[in-house]
Amino acid sequence: MGDIILPRRLFLWCMALIYMVAFVSLYVQAPGLYGNNGLLPARWQLRYTGKPLLEQLLSSPTLLWLGPHLGLDTQTAMELLCLTGAALSLAATLVEALRDSLVFFCLWALYLSMYQVGQVFLYFQWDNLLLETGFLCILVAPLTLIRGSRAGREHDRVTFWLIRWLLFRLMFASGVVKLTSRCPTWWGLTALTYHYETQCIPTPLAWFAHQLPVWWQKLSVVGALVIEIPVPLLFFSPLRRLRLGAFYLQVLLQVLIILSGNYNFFNLLTLALCVSLLDDRHVNFWLCRAEKSVDEKNDSKWLLWLGYFLELLVWALLIFGTILCFDLQVDSVKNAISSRTAFTFHQFNQFLKTVTIPSIWIGVVSLTWELVTSMFRCSCVSGFLKRFLRMIQWTLFATAAVAMFAVSLVPYSYIEYDSHARLWPGVREAYSLVDRYQLVNSYGLFRRMTGVGGRPEVVIEGSMDGNTWTEIEFMYKPGNMSASPPVVTPHQPRLDWQMWFAALGPQNQSPWFTSLMYRLLQGKKEVIELIQTDVSKYPFHEEPPAYLRAHRYRYWFTEPKSDGSYPERWWRRVYDEEFYPRVHLGNAFLEGMLSQFGLKDKSAPRRVSNNTVAQAVRWVRSQVRGVPAHTLIWTLIACSTTFCLLQGLHSRKKQAGHGVEPLKMAEKGSKHTEETDESLSGHPEEKQRQRGEEEEEDEKNTGDEKKEEGKEAASETDEDEDEEEEEEEMKKDEVLEESF
């Protein structure tokens, strides 16, 4: 693999941007989810028993323990952590020097602090993925704040390899669990005929994708399984073009998911992980600076042709295996491609047993290669002291990389029981020690397809008299059948997501739902803003409802009309059953559920802080209140991206200006020479005298000496020209790197 300076910088910039999105999205929702009047107050998770601060941090690693020491209540401290994380990540997005190991450690610690008290609203796989990737950023990022250097280091490829290994675990496990779950829709290749309308928050394009013919939907499932199961093995290929092909296939899958569904920052985070498959040469190709590498210039033709042959062979085997495993056939009568799963669960399980351990050994070999090559680079550094320090640095980061790889084998091997049982017990013990910090996690997205019989959706209704009922419409989740699906990526409305999960089972499996009904009956504004940012659109904004109830409906996308025109409504629905009975404040059922789930806070809430920090936090809240979260996030993304682009263009223009100055000096020098010649030509006696002196010098030198002097002068001129060309190339590279 070639140099990875530019991909590493691009990856760190993407991670800073994703952190900003995550913190801002959570900050907007924090009062309604975790505030003193929220659904699940965070202060319930922090039991102050008088233990030393260090002991509290070890038992539950969250910086919220510092709140009382700063004179802040839990809600204010939580908002302060979110604001700090958002400001720090925004600064790292704008300033490259702040994309530092220490900064990424702070961001990771801040998000982990929120995760520890986040409860069900933060227990998503993308939150775990952000924490794991964020911790790896600490190893990948340079120590610019201490050393002041942003240059590449010998061990960078080792730490950057961990990002590629994480991407492999994420994609391979996500593909495998779809088939090990024995879900009939995945095995029947019909999952996408339900997915677009049953996913949590679809986009408008999901309606159009749902109308595609069934044969195309089944073929799309085949493509998704191929991209997620066999293609990730190419991440570790020694052939560069195979890795690039795998990169573009992963990007294609993620872009299609982004277009058809609102999955917050998850797909953006996956795309950032895909950058680990790139090298400087390919990034230069994107920037129209493609050049042949030194290795390719030196390779013989037969090696190049051998590489081409192996690449074609791999893609041919992949296509042939896909046709064979899914029995792909062209139906000329229907102008379609038929497909079916041509292997059994037992055969797939045997395949999984065969490939899991070898895939681990592939990772071992790939990591070993990176370790050896980086160690060789350290040994080639000139200067004993510098070489010694580089070797110490390599030893530390190599040990950290090996440790992270070994610990990650525990959650990775969950996909196959026998392989998991064969792991060394010491690795399991190490995993249990770091499990609370979310350093490594297991993944498996879309394990089973829900909503096969229709999308279940909970609709809450309120009434003032118990007779006339009004539906409470959420901003994002389906409810109003005429409202188009929203586009909210990369924001995640966490209450809307949990409403989707709640509809999949009975109400007693979602204790927080009782808290939602209770807070709405109380008319808590913080919770109402989770439903409608513009409180005036909430039907009971003037006075809370006296009664609430909830029903479950089945939703489906509407179909195009027979004449091909689009219907007036996006959804159609039928009534299913009662989800939550009619309740009011003081209702016996409601009080019983609150007591059963421990949702009634018997202790008095902590006194609201009123110091300078608390007042500043409340002022910031007053400035963003009423602004939709996705609008706020996209504004920050657009401004920061524009600033970075302008900064890159300014650096390039400034560097180009430096390149013009020597040219002007050269032109000025040539002009001065011409003027001197002209002045000499205007004085014949001076010119004749100079010619006489030159003739005397010529007589003293022999013809051979003249030839040697001419050769030396020519060689010196060539060396000067080569040095100038190298300096120009180095300046161009510096401009290109500054743009990231």
C-alpha cells in the first residue's frame, strides 16, 4: 500500500465533522430526553454516595461526576458537555492543527460521558461505532499540539490499518447476521420489498424505490449480500486496484442507503471508515494530479500483466460465485433477471466456520506486514538518536495496535460460536476489562426485517373532554398520511426512533413510553419540543390535554394510480389495536406503571445552578430554541465546509503567487542584462577593450581545459535545474496537503 498521508488527513477531518454533528444533534434533544423534566432524567443514573471522585469515575466513567464540583446540576452539566464537544469538534474541523490526539481524546471522553447516562436513547450501534472509531482516532491523529509537526510518521500505516480492520468487521458482520438470523425475507431475497416502507424514517425517494419491480428488489438484495460478505475480504488484498474496487462498491452501498433512509451520521461514519482503503496516489487522482508511482515505473511488464490477470480472475470468480450461489438467470420473456438462494442454512454455516478463522489470520498477516514495513522505515532514519526515538515510538504504537486487534477478536467472533470458543481465554479477560469503555463492539445491522405484515406505528391521541380526540403528530415519524417523508440526515430524532421500536412490541417493553405519556399530561415544554420544535404546531400547546391514549396502526406506502399519476397521499393505514389505554393525571393504571418502572422521582430535584457558567449555558439554549435540529446541523456543515474550501484555495493561490515572484525576478534580470549589452554596444571603445581582455585570457587556456570547464558548467546547470524542479514539486505537495 502506498503513502496514506492525505487519506489520514481526510479521515480525521471527516471524524471531526461527524463528532460535531453527533454533539449538536444530542444537545438539541438533551433537555427533553435527560433534563430534570425529561423522559429519563440523567441524574437518576448518578447516585452520589459520598465516594471519592476517582472511585466514582471508575465505576461509571462519565465527566458528569464533576458537575457538583463546578456548582452545576446534572442537566446543565450535560448541556455543557455537549456544547464543549460541539465547539471543540467544530474548531478541529476548521483548524488542522487541532486534529490532534489530545483533542480526539477529549471528544471521545465527552461522548463516552454522555453514553454512560444515555440509557435506551443512546444504545444504538452507531453510537458504539462512533466511540470505537473515536478511540482509534487517538492513535491515528498526530500530536501536533506538543510536537508542532503534521508530517507523516513511520507508524501511521499501522494505526491507520486498525480503521480498515474495523470497517471489515462492520461490513462482514452486517452481511453475515442477515443469513444467520434465518430471517425468511433475507433468505427469500424479498427483504427490500418491505424495507423501504418499514424502516424507521424513510426519505421521499424510498417511496419511489418501493415501486420498483420485485425482480429488481431481489437482485438488489443479492448485490447487498455480495458487497457485505465476500467483498470486504478484498480490503486486505495486496493488489491496489482490488482494494479500490472494494472501496467504490462500499461507497455505492452507503450512498444508496443515504438516499433512501434517514440513518443520521451512521452512513457518513461508514464512508469515513472507507477512506482507509485509499492512498495518496488515488487522492491525487481525484485532484487531477495523477502520476505513476515509482514502483509501477520500475515494475517489469510481465509483473504488471500478472497483476491485471489476477485482478480479472478475482472479479470473474466473484461474479461466477454470485451467479452460482443465487441462481441468476435472464428471463427474456419478462425482460427480467430471476434469482433465488441456491444454498442452505447448513451450507452457509459450514462456510462461516471455514472462513471465520482464516479471516482472522488474514488480518494477522496484513497487520504483521504493516508492522514490519514500518519498523524497516524507522531503522532507515538517519541519525542514531532520531532512529532510537522513532523505534520507541514505533514500539508503543505497534503494541497498542496489536492489543486493539487482539481484543477486537472477541466481539468479531460472535458471528460464529465455534470460532469464538477457540479464542485464547486471556483475550476474553482483556475484553471484559475494557468493555465499559466501548473500545471494541460487535455489529450486525438489519438482522431481521420487521413490518412484513405492514409497518406498525403508534399514534398518540389527546382530548380535553374524553370524547373528542386529536392526533399528536410528530415532526419526523409517519403519522399524517398526507405528509411527505422527511430528510433529516445526519440528525437523529431519538424519540422518533424509539417510537418505531416501541411499535414492534407491547407497551410494557418500552418503559419510557409511560414517562412520555406522563410528561405530556403535565405539559412539559422540553418533551413537547421533541415532538414539535415549533411548539405552536403542537395541538395542546396552550393547555395540556386532560386525557391521553395510544393506538397501533399498520402503515403501507400508497401505490401509483392506474393512469401512472401519483396519489395525493404517501401512506395508507388500517387500525390494528389499542397500544396504551386512556389515562389522566392520577389515573390508577398510570400511577401503577410509573411505580413499576421506577419513573416517579421521590427525591427532590437538585437546585438549578445560577452561576456564570450555568447562565451562559442557558443563554446558548435560548438562542437555538425553536430552530429545527437538522437545519442547525446543515448550517454548521455548510459553513465549515465552505471555510475549509476557501482556506485551501487561498493557500493554493498564495503558493502560486510565490511561484510567480522568481519568474518576475528572472525576467527582470534578463531585462537588466539586455540593457547592459545595449549600453556597452553604445560605447565602441569599451566594447573593444573588453574583447581584447577576453582574447588574452583565451591564449592562457588550452582547448582541453575549455572543454572540461564547459562540461562542469553544464553539469552544474543541470543540477540546479533538478533542484529547482524538486523544490517546485515539494511546494505543490505542501499546498495539496494544506487543503485537507
